[in-house]
Amino acid sequence: MKRNISRILIMALCLVVCAVIFTFISCDDFLPQKLSDKPPQTELKPPILAGETGGGSGSGETSDDGVSPITGNEGTWYQIFVWSYYDEVGKNGTGSRDGMGDLKGITKNLNHLGCKLNDPDHLAKINAREDCNKSMHVRGIWLTPIMPAPSYHRYDTTDYMTIEPEIGTMADFDALVAECHSRGINIILDLAINHTGPGHKWFQSALAEWRSGNLGKYAAYYNIKAADSRPNGGSGNWHSSYAGANPGNAGKTPDGKQLWFEGGFGPWMPELNWNNGALMKEFEEIMRFWLIDKKVDGFRLDATKHIFENGSFGSGDTNKNVDYWKWFADTARSIKPTVFMVGETIDGEGTILEYHRPGMSSFAFPFSEREGRIAQATLHGRGKFFADGVVWWDREIKSRSIYATTTPLLTNHDHDRSSQWFTADDHRKFAASLLLLMPGQPFIYYGDEIGLKGWKQSNGNAGHDDKWVRGPMIFWWFNHADNNNNPALGRPMGPPNENGHRWTVSTSAGSGWGGTVANPSKHGYPIWEERGGVGEQLKNDDSLLRHYIKIQNMKNRYPWIAWGKIDTAGIDVDGNGQVGAYRVTDNRPTIDGKPNPNFNRSVVIAHNADRRTDREGYIKINNQSISSGNSIGRPDLGEKPLTKKVVGFEATLAKTENEFNFKEPVRASSSLGEGVFWLKAYTTAIFVEDYVTVTE
Ligand SMILES: [Ca+2]
Ligand SMILES: [Ca+2]
């Protein structure tokens, strides 16, 4: 302080600059994956350089500052298959439990997902592992379809503006939304709008009009033709009779011609005719109803590429569909500017990317399942391949729309459960670190956080089908009486058995869901005899659930991971591609009109996917002075030039949240602005690059 400059005021916004390394217990019980193992599929494409794909200007959306409009509430999402989540009451939200999950069951268990925002000690409690630290702190829930529909999966909607009575009432839904919002949790609904169920009044009205010969409003809601033989050259996509809860023949016109309707997914899903303006108006009202009246925060959009086909089923007319979804996204956004939309496009990488152009997200399937990039890193040591993919994907989608965000997932209701093919807990934990620390808004499929297992019928898993991957969430496995002492977790949830838990769901005719599971072991559930459900895993610091919570807590300290700008400048790593790293920088000066205290802060996220060997990495920040006058840093504090640097690293081998308090840097580099990091085998680190403010 003797120096004769007026003053050096070092004001670290967060002197607890930190790198947190968390590690996992080595498991010598299993054979390590050989790094040379050939991935079990054809090589995924390398990242495409900017410009190669003609990224273009998206579909015309711009914003003043060129960055995504955000609310500050972005983050990790959680997908719930309502019927299997938690059974609290009977039909219509009343009476005693009936073996089916319901909306009240979700509301009751929200502590698992997030705690009250208005709790002033929120963060302190997290650090102290009290109350709220039982929560995963997700920022949103995706409910699979909750509207009336005859099938077990509910993607054959018969009424877009009511709630299926099996899971409760509209009042139950309102209560769930309110409770979610009080915890900072968004809710999006699953909309299946390529088709309806045959029981929808629109479809029945359409057929009635065709039969009467008086074609009115509804006749053109579906693709219906009158013909002596099956249309389109006998295409299997056209049906003369419909299936479902109340099957029937489509009937004939007054002059005796058979009626046929298009249904690419089968005779239980007649396809809507999206060339129809009246139908579009209909859906504007449906969107308004949910977004405004019911306060939902957005939609998950089913079967996006099937709206318009290019001839055969599944061919997907991308150009027409992108235009269609642009209409949808623009309409939704005009109703609610903050609406979040994510589509399901099951197709190649290039096609999925194109479905971001409408101004919505689209699930990042190239990162999912056992062949995706997360599994490639987890099972085959391909950390760099993963990180390169992260950077590539994020850049590609942002070049297509400012409203698009990376929306990765490990699995969903259509996939084999990840714990089935991640055979060890360290696999599961490492994969969770990869997923949750991806930029954008990752999705957790309910139960993945406790390692629920289950095969789907595909992949040669004879005797299995969808229900095996939509099994009961397990809140408690052992000692159901424990529940009495843990009211926050609600009543016990047992494993599936012959006595009525969950699997006695015999909903509606033709569902195929009914009956009990005669042999639970086939389902893979016995794993829980060792690990337990939510309740048991919360008590175990080394559990998979505790790992999810741990990462979520860390991630939520750096919320810009969900929206920031991504790059790899100055990052270098050793090894043969086992280490992958990328930087995410908060590029929002303001959030919701308020100065963003994290503006221009960044983190480097690094993963060592080598399961056996510690690896080095190197980060160099160019001590780059950021010129003043561009409102960086803390405009609310009137801060002047900021110098960005890595102040230090902490190399705590953190196993519990208590160790995340970033006490002191233990690995500060010798010169400011650069540093070497060292990652133990199969660990992940977050390095926080912070600011030191220097004023004269
Ligand atoms: Ca129930
Ligand atoms: Ca269609």
C-alpha cells in the first residue's frame, strides 16, 4: 500500500475463485473400458466448422444484443411420466390411492426437485446440507401428456384442454403449477399435435361430415379421402377403420365410397391436416389457454418431423416442417415471450439442427443413449470427442436461432434406461457430470438420478416394451415405515410386485398396459435391494442421487452455464483425447432488465474421461484487458476496466457438498492468467475465471 498510485482496489467479485474437482471411487471390481475399444457404431461426424453448413441467419429472429432472450431461470429439466411417478390419490384427485401416479403425487414430492425460493437461507441450507439439500434444484419439469387419451402413453390426445381424470383435476394442475413456480420450477406440457386419438370430437365430427356428404368445418381437420381402394398406392399409412378405446369403421360417403384417413403411426392416431387455417386458429387458442390461463411455461413438441411428410411416413419434409414450426413458435412467443419450446426430431444430426431454425430447441439426440457422445466419453474415454461435440452443437444451433438452446438428454421414455448399459456407479456418475454441465438445458429422465433400470423391447430385448422403461419411481425401497418420519417424501413407494404397486394400471381398453408384473426381476429392479430409492440414497453420501444433487448445486452457482457463450480459447489438454474442456462465459449484461452481477464471468468445465489415468490440462487466459465503457462487470457498482484472469484453482477432491465451499486456492498458477490443471482419472472440474477490479 506504499505505492504511489492512487489506490489499487482489488475487489474480487468472488475471491473464492475456485476449481472444484470431484472424483469417484475407483471400482476395481469391473474391467476398465479399454480406451482403444472401437465405439459400437459408425463414427459420428466431426464438428462442422462454422460456415460449412451455411448456418445462415436462422429464421430471421434477431434481438438487440444478438444473444438469447433469457429469464435467468434456465437450467436442468426433469421429465416425469405422471402415471408412474407417485400415487397419492384416486381418480379425479380424490379418494385413496389407486396404483396410478397422479398430479397430487408430484406436488407432494416437489422437495425432490426444488425448494422454496423465498427461503432466505436457501444457499446457506444447501451448503449446510439442510432441508433444501435434499433437492436436485431443477429449473423445470416436462410432464409427458396429461390430457385425456386412451393409450398408456397418452400421445393420442382426445381433448387438448382438459386433464385426464386418472391423474387428477384442473384444480390439481393449477396447484402443481403454483407450487412449482414458488420453487422457481417451470412446467412444460407435452403436445402431440401431428395427430389426435380417434376419440377426439374433431375426428368423429370430420367422419360424420364425410358420411353425410355435408362437408363442414371439421372435414378438413384431418387428411381424409373417399376412395374405392386404399389411397396413395395402397400405402399402409391410410386406414379405413380406427383403433383405440372405441374402434370403428371410418364409414362411407353417401355414394358408397369407403372413407380412408391418414395415420402414419397407426389406426389409433389419425393425422391432422396442417394445411388448414381453421386448425391453426384452434391451436392458437389451445396455446393461449395453457400459456396464459394455466400459466404453463412452454411445450415439449412431439413428432416434429411428421407434420408434413415427403411421401412416405417418416420422410419428413424438412422445409415445410421448419416453416410450420416457425408459425407455431412465433405464435406461442407472441402469446408469452418467455415460452420455452423443445421439439422431438428423431433423425440425423443435420436434420435435427435444422429444426432449431423455427426458433425453438430440439433434443440433442447425438448426445443420448448408449451410442451418443456422453456414452462415448463415459464408456470409451472420448472426452475430447464429447467436448468438441458440445462446442460444435452449441455453435450450430445458435447460428440457426437466438431462441435455440442445447437440450441434451441421456435417455427418455423411448430409450433403454441408461443404468442398464452403464454397468457401474462411476459410469453413471461421470455421465451425469457430462450431461448436467453441458451448456443449455439438459433433461433428466425421472429415475435416472437413482439409477432406475429397464430395457425397451427394441435392441432384441424380447419380452420387454415401453412399460419397462416407464416404471415406478422409487422414493423408498426399504423400511417403508421410515416414511412416517420423513413426511416430506410422502408415502412409501415399493418395487413393482404382484400386490398392486403401480403395475396394476389397467387404464382403458386397448392400452396393453394393464396387469401386474409377474416377474419384477426381469425389470432389473433388484438393483435397489442394494441401493434403495430416493430416501435411502439421500442418506448415503456416495449415492448416485447425492452425486446428481452435488453437480446441480455446483452448476446452479454458475447459472450462465445454461445460456452463456461457449469457446475453447487458450485451453489445451494432454492425453489422447481423454480430456475434454470448454469455457462458458456469461454474455448477458442484464437479466430481466436488471444488471447481471455475473456478466462476463466464465467457467471452464473440464472432464477427464480416462477411467484409470490422471491427466493434465492447461488453461491460458490472455490477461486480456477489457476496455471500459462497454458496461461490463458490475454496472450497478460503476466498475471501470476489468482484467480477466484465473486467480487460482482449488483442487479439492470433493465428495460432499460441504467441501464445495471453496476455502482457498491450492493450485494458483505462478503467473496470473494461466495455469495448469490436473484431473484425476474419471473426474470433472469447474474452474472459475473471475475478475479482479483495478481502479486508480
Ligand atoms: Ca392415483
Ligand atoms: Ca403428419
